[in-house]
Amino acid sequence: MKIVVSLLSLSLWMGTTALGSIVEMKGVAKAVNVSGKVYKVNPEATLNTANGPVHLKLTGYGVRQKSVAFVRVNVYLATSYIDVDTQLSTSNPIESMKDSKGRVIALDMLRAMSAADIRSAFEEALDLNGVDVNAKAIQAVFSKFTGDLKEGNRIILASYPRENSSENLIIELPGMNTIQETGNLLGLDFWKIWFGEPIDKLMGELKAKLTGANQ
């Protein structure tokens, strides 16, 4: 969906309800079958930032699974994009992302989850990767992360640099609710959830897929 620039800028800076997604998926989508349901994965995307549009390429996709009573349960399908000029390292993806012009992760929910459970999972991964979860910007994000998620819902996370080491983080939730925060390396910190130290073996498998190692 294309957004008028002036209205886009207003929605970004307000950090509240957005008028449409700041990410435009492009290219011929690949059909991905997950447990009998088909999801579309586009090879390209455009991230509309306050700095102008940033063209992104697909780095990989995969299903986040959790082990419940020794059974693998599908949680969400994650699809990762990064700007076309960044070469993503499979051995140290976070390091290679430091100078990226834009990043996007789309999460298609494969089961219902409460907002509290999502926040808890994110906080656990951030803490494991040495991120201060009590930092003002982090807590500001989580305080706005409300509303339970249903199977079929999509979450879009986007980040891009501003001045110095400041980064914008945008999280688009169902119901046209958008979270917008700015902080020191804020986006890069959140990307450690998927590209940093894995919280468990199954997240490690997803990390390999998102970096393109297993595609």
C-alpha cells in the first residue's frame, strides 16, 4: 500500500495508529506451505522511512517452533529482509547489520498467543543477548505491546538508522496499531532476538534459515 509522504511522516512521529504499512512487499511471491496452509513470501520489499524509501532483499524465512512436552509446536512464520547493499554474514549476522540502512521482519502467527507471552519471550531473548530490558526505550515499546494475537495475524517489525547511533523501531500490530520508538541501537538490539545468541536449539534452527544458511 502506498502512503502519502506527509501522512506517513505524521504517523511515524506520533507512534500511534498508522494509516497503512510502511513496508511494501514486492516481486513474485513464493508459496510456502506450513501445516497445510499457504503463506506468501516475497523476494523484495520497500521500507518507507523518514530518510526516504529503502529497497530490501529477502535474507531467509522459517518457522519458529517451541518444544512442548517433547512435541514441536509451530508459533510463527518469520520472514527477514535487509537493504540490498548489506551483505548478511551467516556466522555473525548482527555484526554485519550494524551499518544496514533498513531491516524488516514479518511474523505470521501460526497459533494464538497473548501479548504478555510475546513480550516475555522477547524479553528473555533480549536479556540473553546482553540488552538492558529495563532501558527506557525498551520499556516504552513493551508498554505499548498490548492485545492478544490470533492465528493468521501478522506482525511487522522494521528498523532503520537516524542520527549518530540512534535507530527508529516500528512494530505494526493487528488492528492498524503501530508502535514507534527511537533509541540508541534500538533496532539492532531487537534483531538480536532472531540473529543473536539463540534462546534455544529451535531458535538456532530458525536463525540459520533467516540468514539464508539453510535456504
